[in-house]
Amino acid sequence: MITFLDSGFSQLNDFIDQLNPGRLLILVDENTHEHCLPTLLGNLETTVPFEIIEIEAGEEMKTIETAVQLWEILAEFETDRSSVLINLGGGVITDLGGFVASTYKRGIRFINIPTTLLGMCDASIGGKTGIDHRFIKNLAGTFCLPAHIFVYPEFLKTLPSTELRSGFAEMLKHGLIADKKHWQELTSITQLSPEAVIAHIEKSMNIKQRIVDEDYHETHIRKTLNFGHTVGHAIESLFLQLGTPLPHGEAVAAGMICETWISYLEDFISETEANNIITELRRFYPTIPVDSSYFEKLLLLMSHDKKNTGSSIRFALLNETGKAGYHYEVSVENILLALKIYQK
Ligand code: GLY
């Protein structure tokens, strides 16, 4: 399911041979076109005809309009169900490409080659595809697994540091919810760099894969992966609406700080444990200023969260460092308290 590519991409070439597609479509954005596609094409050894499809980079592209354009392009290329779409990019490309592949002609096969840390450690794994709509992230989407995920960590060296920070937040989350040792290894990193994180990618990916294998449709333990995301998604949506989008991981890191504090307020962890975790998180992620006049708006956005049932706001929370639970109902009072503490 997940393969780390050697420098000749032989495992990818063998896999494509095995799939025996009538046509390959390679979805890229302008960044991966420039920085990653030459490496992929330089190593691709196939007689299968292929087409490159490029979209602009950015979360703003993850819309139904782009999906419609991509369906139309696939139709123009006479793509049939024997074709395979290769998603070469970060979370936007794998989410959107997966959505388009899973819905085009009721579904064609797709391969994810994540090129960002977030893509590698989170978005490409687990078969969640989707598009955003009216400032609500992943309002529409499908569960559909990629045929395979191929990882080439060298792609991380083409990224700005903001992208690395964004993905690192999800890695820290994996440690916090499921593996204390992974958390300790990650927080012993003093300076974030591709070299520093590459050694930990496989472990982080395996943590997510293990959780997804246990609960693909997110009826129980997969909900723990939403730790930090109830508040984080609300902050991300707010900033998108304000016209100043935040990298996903920065918003999730803010969410993890708030939700660690909520874990304390709800009596799951001690104040000392909460403070220790928050100190480490703040070392990598300084506070994102949010004026208290937006708190009501944030609550409204949280109430739209897909994890809720009925009208209550549900959270995944820490039970200890390295262990999380889910489906906890938290009072508005404690959510507001955590937002206030986060701003201090
Ligand atoms: N990003 C959370 C999940 O895939 O479940």
C-alpha cells in the first residue's frame, strides 16, 4: 500500500505494468510541474500513453468547479475505466485528484505520489477525498483508496519551510494521539529541516495507516486523527473567509494547543502534562492572533464540523501523551476558555 521509492522509481514502473492501464493521466499543480514532474518523467519507463494535467496551486482550487473542469478534461482525453490517474502533489492534489478519480465514470484507479510532508504523512493515506464548498472544508467527498501510495522523500527538498511546518504538525499529532515515543523523537528535533524529518516519515505514515486499517470509515478509532482539527478547521475556515488563508498544519497546531488545554479542562490530563505538551507545540508554532470578537464565529464553524452529531460539538481529546479518545462533548464555556488561554 505504501512504498518508498528507490532512485530509479522501479517499484512504480513495476506497479504500472501490473495495473496495465490503457492510459495514464498525471495531475500536477504549477509547483509540482516545475519541481517534481521532471523527476517522475525522468524515471517513468512505460509504453502506456500519458497526458499531463496542470491546475493552479492552492487550497482555493479544491472546488467543485475545478472538479468539473477535470472531469471534462478526462472526457476530452477519452479516459475510460482502464485508465489510471497519478496524483503528483500535496494534499490539495491528492484530495481533489482522488475525488475526481473516484467519481469519474463511477471511479477509475488512482495512485498518490505525495510531494509535501502533509501529503506524505496525512492526506495521501486513508482514502479520504474531497472538495471544499462555501468555506466549509471537505463538504463533499468520498472514501476511496488509492491503488498505491509511492513516497519519494527527496521531493521535500523542493519545498519552502512553511510546507514543512504544515506537515510536521500532523506528525506531532500522530505522536500525541498514538505513540509517545514518536512524539518524543519529533520534539527532540531542534531545527526543522527535510533531513531532520525524513527519518521519521515512515513511522508517522505507519501510525496513520494502522489507524485507518482498523477503522476505514471513521466509526471509532479513526476519529482520534481529528485531534486538533475541531478548533483547527474552524480557525482555518475563518482565515480563508478573511482572505488570509493559513497553511493547514499551522491551524491544526493552534487547534492542538486549544484541544490539549480542553483535555485538561475536561479532566483527562493533568495541568502539568498539558503545559508540557503546549510548551513543545509553541516551540514550533507561535500563537496565531485571533481577536476575541471572532470567537462566536469560530463556535459556529465548529458546530458545522462533520464530527458532530446533532447540535453538540464533539472532540477527540488526549487521555495521556500518546493516547487519545473521541466523541467527547465539550461545553461552550470550556471551548471559549481554551481559545482565550491560547491567545495569552
Ligand atoms: N486526516 C484525518 C483522516 O484521514 O482521517
